[in-house]
Amino acid sequence: MSSVQGFYEATLELISTLEDTKLDRDTKISKVETQLEQRQQAMAGMAPPYSEAEMELGAKLIKFNEKATQLMQREKLFIQKDIKDLSIKKESSNKYINPYQSMATDGMFYDKRN
């Protein structure tokens, strides 16, 4: 199997893992990391000259690579949203625990009498 074929198959595995909605997030992240490492190794082994079949695979790979990038970007946005929601929940739960902690001192003045 050529290195281009290995890279192609690794890319397809990566896309299928990213599209799988049944996987737990932690499992998905660990699988994606290992698949990206395999892809990196396959990419390091690619060297010209390429055959006609490898050129066709390369054209398909460009489209699949864009799709993989979009799917990873989507996962990143989901993670960022969850982190933001978690920080908001943490902040609001702290307000219930100690509501006077972050009391603003605006509007306070001292009355000075002679």
C-alpha cells in the first residue's frame, strides 16, 4: 500500500470518527488524536513522483481534508460553548452561595459635616 493510500484511509477514518455522534467526547478526542498521529506518519512518508491513481486520490484528499477541518472546527466550537456555559454556571452558583461578595460600592458617599 502506498503512503498516499494510507493517508487517504487515515483521513476517512478520521472523518468517520468526527461524524460519529454516539461516541463519548473523551473517547472521540483520544481516537482523533491517535488518528491524526497516524495521518501525520503517512503524510511524512509521501514523496513524489506520484502515479496516476495517487494523483486522483490526492484530488479527493483535498476535499476530504477540508471536510475533516470543518468537523474538527465544529467540535472545537462545541467544547468552547460547553466551557463558557460551565463558567457561567459556576459564576451564578457562587452568587447564590455568597450574594454579598461582589457588592459594588458605586453610589456610596460620605456625608461630611462641619
